[in-house]
Amino acid sequence: MSDIEKVKKLREATGAGFKDCNDIANVPGNVNIDASGEDIEPIINVMDILAFSDLLDDNSLINDCQSLDLLEDGEINQFDLIVLIDLVAGGGLN
Ligand SMILES: [Ca+2]
């Protein structure tokens, strides 16, 4: 079981963790958890693709607040990165 899966199971079992993350900028795809403006709009762009690549190279960089399972298959891997690239290339959320 990967560390990510362990964290997910722990969250499911305890409900812990989510309350420590803000749900405004911590949206799926906003890997580097940045935002802009008074409305705190999450920024999803090429920087998130680069950040995701780094996280795939080194899982220890992943923090509990990041929503990375974009394919929603229970695993975090290059296929999630492809979904993110598609999101950004298609105009995405920003
Ligand atoms: Ca971002």
C-alpha cells in the first residue's frame, strides 16, 4: 500500500485531515495550491503540471491537502498527470 493510500484510509477511518486544509484553494488539479483575487480563485495552469511531475518523482513532497487523484481511480500516477495536462491544455479552470 502506498503512503497516499494509507493517508486516504486514515482519513476515511478517522475523518481527520480535511479540516486542516482549506477547501477554497485545495481543489483537484491545483497541485501547488495557489489562488488569486478577493474571491480566492484557484489557479490551475502549467505550474501545476510541473509541480505534479515533481510529486510523481518524489512522493515525499506530497502534502495531505493536495487533491491529486484526478482520474479518481484510487491511485496517483502518470495518468492523473495526463488528466491535469488535458485540463490545462483545454483551458481548464484558469
Ligand atoms: Ca495552481
